[in-house]
Amino acid sequence: MTLRFPRRIAAIVYGVALVFLATVGTVASFIVWEARLKAITDHENQTVRFVTGSEAALNRALLSVDMLLAGANELLRGSKAGSAGRDAASAGPHQLLDNMVRQNLLVRHVAFVDARGTVVASSDRRGEYLPLALPPGFVDGVLAKPVSTLEISAPAISLVTSQKVLYFARAVTLADGSRMLAVAEVQLSLLATIMTQGAGLRGLEVTLERDAGSLLASVPPRDDLAGRPIEPPLHEQTSDGKPQRMAARLSGEPAIVVARPTLHRNLLIVASMPLTSALMDWSRERDLIAWTGAAVALMILSVACFTHVQLRRQWRARMELVQSKATLDQALESMIDGFILLDAEHRVLTWNRSFVAMFPWVGSMIAPGLPFRRIMDETAQHVVHGRGPAGWLALNAPQMAQAHSEQEALLQNGQVIRATRSRTPDGGMVCVYHDITEKRRHTAAIIESKAQLQATLDALPDLLLEVGLDGRCHGHHTPRVPFPAAGLENPVGRTLQELLPPEAASQVMAALREANAKGYSAGRQFERRDQGERNWFEISASRKAVDEAADATVDATAGDPAEDLAGRAEERGARFIVILRDITQSKRAAREIEHLAFYDTLTGLPNRRQLLDRLHQAIGDAARRPGLCALLFLDLDNFKTLNDALGHDVGDVLLKQVAQRLKSCLREGDIVARLGGDEFVVILENLSDQVPVATSQTETVGAAILAHLNQPYQLGAQHHHGTCSIGAALFDARTALIEEVLKQADIAMYRAKTDGGNALRFFEADMQTRITTRAALENELHAAIAAQQFVLHYQSQVTSDNRVLGAEVLVRWHHPVRGLLLPGQFIDVAEDTGLIIPLGLWVLETACSQLAAWSGDPLRQRMQLSVNVSARQFREADFVDQVGRVLARTGADPQKLKLELTESLLHEKVADAVGKMQALAALGIRFSMDDFGTGYSSLSYMTQLPLSQVKVDKFFVHRIGLDPKVESIILAIIGMARSLELEIVAEGVETPAQRDFLVRHGCGLCQGYLFGVPQPLEIYERELDGKLDRPDPVFS
């Protein structure tokens, strides 16, 4: 927690300091300003006084010069009582003028100059030869004035002394009325000395100017400005002797300027005091005040900072105290353990919430200053002790007097509390109460877990070793069950190399190294032979923790913790738990499972899975061994009949013998496998790459197989002669698809079986086409049944006197693409696929529905219908129930229903067929034997079957008049039927001659195209109505 000094207090401290600083600054500024004003005022007064004094001195000097020149005029007028003036002027005036000049220190020379500017006389010893540098026009200007006044020339350079001088002149009128000039030469330096007499002002500039602004003289001298006008010019308004603020006349700096006119009306004396000079003393005073103010301000800031620092220290000290108390309170409150602090007299000073939570009965009474004895007395009521509360208090009293003590107490709520008391230096006591209930339970759980672990170890059938990284055994646990590990009974102190064979020890050491690096190792195995027995063991190894410090502290920056532990394991000598599990039985079982997975259990031949693996291997080897391969698909002929007749045990014996014969007649490298049932596959590799040659090689092997399998078999006490059908497919292993090759060989085998069996057939492309067509037809049959695309056609059965007694229903398929299909185009497929069962049931129900419909028509109510029933449908276990349900749903008269059965029904399960026929006959249904004489049956069954009619097959009817032998067979069938009291029906009658022959020899019913082709119900009923529209004579 950061202790930040309150900004408000800091703002107040520095705010007060700011007020003092502002005050100091204001006072200092005021003093500086007042001093400046005073300095300026003083210099203004001094300048005024100077100008006044300088004006007076200059006026005296000008007056003296003016008087000197005036005296020279009088001197000129008085000489020789007005005699010729020029002569007088030139006659010995030198001495007189020199005497006059000596009386005026300001004037250097005095001379008389005529109108032409020629010196007539002078005070100089050179007399009229004195050179004067009068400015041009000066003489004319002075003489031009009507009134003689003192005139002053512009500064000029004396031709005698080469110094700057001014020429003062007055016009002098001679007796003859002519005029001359009395000229006095005055040195500028002497004039400047007069102007600055008594001046002690620093930086003062003094100028003598004409009122037009031209400079006559200046201090300090400025030769560059002599005779030139100074800007700005001074006028009477500014020459009143008052101080003005304007530019100095010489330097141009801001200055105090005072100008006063002299007695000479166009002359001004001007004093300029630059402000820099006037304020020079003030500047030093200002700097002194500034430094003093800065020192005072610095002192104020120092006091403020010092005050701030002191206040902040006090604040932090106070806050740290508050925080430390809060931290202590938080620490006490966050303690899981109960805490209470007592003073030297065992009175309560402070406590935490955990103490109250642990002993809730003290919550209402605890308070600072409470004697701890009262808490102990109350707690004694909740403690479980053998001697009761008093005994517990008596046991507790001596411990309170000790410097350090521990005591455990069992509370009535089941908690176990451990009290730790420690004496403080001032005689008080710190009491800490720790709930050790869970610790006790955990300890009990550890003891129980240890016992359980020991029991688990005793129950394990594995050998456990505690091994170091060097392979030395430090401990072991031997299973209580027999363990095939002789020599491992006392492994402690021995190395793995001493206990195990080299290869086994190497595997265990590798597991140790892996466990050291990763923490765990599993899956390694080794074999150990002991007393002629081979036993297999699986190794599991796990690294034990190095020590508590190593487990508790893992450097977060050290990288992989597993590698870090592994390094410490090497340093500290890690231990590993190694489990050796006997997996001998598992190995044997795995081998048996593998054998079961890849080999046929009956014959020992490879199964389909192994066959596919070998085919894949053959494809992989094809690149190295070019050439064709052949796949032979074998199926035993009539194996199902043998199985059903003699039993599956005999069939298994036959399959074993067939497998042995197949293996005996194959080449080396050829493969034979059993796919299941009576199907076998032979793979011939390394055939020629030429198809004719490879075909011949395959035929040779196939012929050998047929010859071997055609030999008699001894099946127990019986002899059996069997054959097989073989389908062969040649393929290039580099490009062939395995499943496609199997399919082709299967199709070829089916062709061989269709051709009568005991033959070899090679796969041809048209076989695939027929199979594809048959598969498509099968799919279309499924869809046709679901879409009810089948219809019934009716063909009349006519008596010898041309009466219609009934009809046979014949199914037709309205194919959506191929149109109307006859039964010969789809019945065989329906039989093979089992679709004949739902189709036959539909035909039966439709026919019965039509009988029920005709039963309400007087002309058609005597009509009978014959329905063909396939052998597969008839063999359904619930066929009788199916027919019963159809009769119940439709309401048809069973006596008008005739079921036509074929002789193939008598090939097997004759008793079952007889039973079903008798059950249906009991319902009133009659039976007709269809295609009699063309099947494979025994005439003895004819006496057992509840038949009412026999049908002469159209094969015999079509040969009437062509083959006497066939006619004899027909006569025999008619005679037999009469003997058995059965009706005779001839089908396929197409000519009158055939009909006449049959009627003449006693055939009572005929059916065929002579009487009408099979028609749909609507057409058939229209034709039938015309034939039935007369009394129906009784058939006899």
C-alpha cells in the first residue's frame, strides 16, 4: 500500500509560501520603481541646475566678448578725433588691441576686417598679416545687418593654431561712414570649458546650438557634427529650461534634455543626460534589491520545503503506524488458527475471529481486559476429558505458568484443538489454537492407505524392485503367487547384471534411463529362459521423488522440470520402482489371437485379411518382378446339400480335406486362402507377362485343382464325390485394384457354376455387363415393389365345351423405361434376391381381392383364380398364416382360390411342404401341380400331396402332332391323373389340332393363346362378359 501525502496540506504550505513570495516581489518591485523615479528626478534637477549655471557662465563670457568688441569700436572712433579712419585704423593699433585682448582670457585675437575680409589691424604682432579663416559670407552677413549686434560664425579651423575656433564679430562704422568688422577669435575648447564649469555629472552631454539646430560646440566634442543641424531641432517651446524626455543631442540615446537660451538670442545651451547614465546608480541598487529579494524568496521556499518534508515525514510515520496496525489486524484476522494475546496479568488484550469461530461460546463475553480464567472456565464445559471440567482445568493450570507449552483438547463437537502458549518479554502470553482434526483424520487415512497399499502389493502377481540408477537393487517385493523368476528371491545389494541375463539387464537399464529422463517408462519387454521354459516379462519403471526440497522447489527458469529432476536424480542417487510382470500367457494369447485374426481356424489356411495383406505385398513386389498374376475363386459344388444332408461336422471334414488337396497341387510361392463357407481363393504369382502364356499357365493349375478335388473323399464311413467351380482373373499387380480383381474372379466362378459346375472359366467383359445389368434390375425391382409398378393379367381356362371356368393370374411389370416386362425377364432375379416373397404376397392379395369383387356379380361369382406360388415363398415358415390373413382381409372364398406349385418344391423338406398344403386345404384352398413332368421329383410324393389338379406343361403341348413319344407322355400323364382323380389342365394350347387331341384323350381344361392372350383386368372383364352372358353348364 502506497502512503501518499495529502495534496491539500502540501497545497496549503506552498500556498502560504506563494503569498509571501508575492509580497516580497511586490515590495521589491515598488522599491525599485520608486528608486528609479527618484534617480530620474534627481538627475533632472541636477541637469536643470547645471544648465542654469552654464547659461550664466556662458552669458558672462559672451557679454565680455561683446563688450570687448564694443570697446574696440570706441577705440577706433576716438583715435585722432575722427581722422581718416583707415589711416588711424592702421596706425599702431597693435598695442591697443593687444592690451584689450590681454584683459579677456577667452579671446585669442582681435582684428579689424574690411568689407572685403582683409585684416586691417590685429592684436597679433603680425598686424594686418594675421590670417583669419572666416567662413564664407560671414563678413557680408554681419555688415548687412543694419544694427550692429554680436554675431557668431560657424566653427572654423584657426589658420594660426589649427584649432577649432568661433569668430565673434560686430560691425564698426568709421567716421567716413564706411563700415568694418571688429572680429574676436575664440577657441572652442575654452568656450566648452566655460559651458561645463562645475559639472560633475557622469555621461552628461552639453551642446551650444543655434536655434536652427546647427551645432557650434559640444562636450564631449563631436567634430563630425560641427556646423551640422541636430535632429530634432529645438524651439522656444522646448527651450524653457524644463527637463524633457527625448533623444540625447549627441548620442541619440533616450535622455533627460534641458535647453535654455543665452543672452545671444539665437544661441541655446543644451544639456543631455542619457538615462543609462542617470540610472547607473539605480541599476546597482536595483540589482542589490533583486538579489536581496531572491535571497528572501529562496529562504521562504526553503522554509516551505522544510515544512513540507517535515509534515510528510510526520504523515508517513502516522500512516505507517496505522498501516502496520491494520496489517497486524489483517494478519490476525486472516489466520486460520485462533489467536489471543494476554497481558502480564493474563487479561485479554486482542484476539482474532478464528478464535471466536473455534470457541463460539466466548463470542458474547470476550472483551479487552477480560480475565483469561473466565474463558478457560467456560471452555472447560465443552471439553471432553476423563476427569471432567475440573480435571481439565487442573491439568491446564501448570502449563499456563510455563514459558512455552502445548496441549491438545477434544471438544464435544469432535474437533481436536492444539493450544500453543508462549511467554512474551513483558510477561504476557501469546496463545495460538490450531484445529488438527483433519490432520488426525489424514494421519489415520495414511495409516489405512499404507495398510491398503501393503495389501495391494501382496495381491499383485508382479515382482517389484527398488533400483538405483547404477542398477543396484535396494529393496524388493516378491509376489505371494508363484512367479517364474528363479534367482530373484534375494536381490537386495546385487546389480541387475548379476540378477538377469545380459539382454534382460540391458532392457531394464534402458527403462531406468528413460524413467530418469521422463519420469516413467513402460512397454519394454525381455525374454528369460529358466529350466527349459521361455517366459516373457514386461518392464515398468517410475522415478521416485529425489527429496522434499527437490520436489518443493523447481526453478521456474531452469527449462524442462523433467530434465531438472533427472539432473538432480543423478546428483543425489535417485531410486526407481521397477515392476516385472509375467506376460507369458498374454504373449501366447496374443499369438493365438494373431493366428485367429489372419488364419482360418478350421483349415489353417490364411483368411480374407491375410489374403488381402498378401495381395498388397504382391503389388509391392510387382515392380521388382514384372509379370502377370492370376486369382482363382473356388466354390464347392452342392456343398450346401451335403451340409444339410450329412451335417456340418461332415462338411467341416470335407473343407479340411479340400484345403489339404489345394495346398498339395500349388506351386511354390502360390497362395491359397479360405474366404469363408465353401469359398477358396488361390493367387498365382510370377506368371508370364504375355496374356496367352499366363492364361495357359493358369489353366494348367486350374485343371490340376479340378482333378485333385474331383477325387473321392472319405468322410467317416461314407464316400463322397465332389466337384468345384473355378473363376479365374488375370491381373497386372502394378495397376490392379484388389477388390476389383476379387469381384471379377467371383463373376467368372458364378459363370462356371451356371454352366453346370466342375469347370474353370476366365473373366470376360460381358460377364461384368450381365452382372451389372442384373444388379441394376435388382435395384429397380426394389423400387418397383415400393412404387407398385406391377399389374396382373388374366388368361382364361376353358372347358372342352368352350365354357370359361376360371383364369390364371400372371404378373407383369410396368417398367417406367423399358415398358411392360414379362415374368421371364425378372422372376429369376426376384427369386434369388428374396423379392419374390413380397411380390408373391402382393399377387396373392390382389387376386383374392378380385375374387371378393367378383363374388357380388351374378355372372362372375363362379369364377376361379389360379395363383402361382414360388418354392421360396411357399417355404416361408409363416406362409400358411400369411394366406389366412390375406383371406381375412379380402373376404375371398378360399374354395375359388387355386395355388399352383412347381415340382421343385419336392426337392427338399417334403414333409414340411405336405403339412402346409394340408393346412391350407383345410381352409378350402385347392392345389395344382404346375409344369408337371419337367421337374426332378419322385412320383411317390404324388400320393402324399393334397392335389386337385395337374397341369401339362406347354413343352409337351407344343410337340403334339410332331413327336409321337411326347404324345405318349401326355397320354400317360392324363391316365395317371385320372387314376389319382385329379383334374387335367393343358397350358400353351395354340392350335385347334392341339385342342382336339387333348379333348379327345380326356383333358377337360385347356389354356392358351387359342382361347385368348393374357389381358389386363379391364379388357379381360369386357371379353369375359360376352362369354359368360348365358347359363353356365355344370363342368363334368
